Amino acid sequence: MKKGTCKFYVDRDGAGRIYVPKGVTGDLPFVHGEQLKITLRDDGSLLVEKL
């Protein structure tokens, strides 16, 4: 598990961007511009999945 601070920007239509520092994404298989599903869990953690 990796921990870090990210920035989320969401517009009025619900579209958004997530900015994740390279130190957090180091070994994660996500690339620039890829669509992701982000789920806020009951324990306050985020689950990020590729679409």
C-alpha cells in the first residue's frame, strides 16, 4: 500500500482530474490521461481501479 497526498479537481458536470505525485505512483500501472474509477470506502480510504 502506498500513502501520499493527491489533488482532486471536479467541475460542475462531474468531470474531474486527479494529480498524484510521482513518489506515490512510482510502481503503479497508471499512465497520463487514463480513465480511472475512484471509490471512497467506508473506512475513509480510496480504491482506484482502471476502466
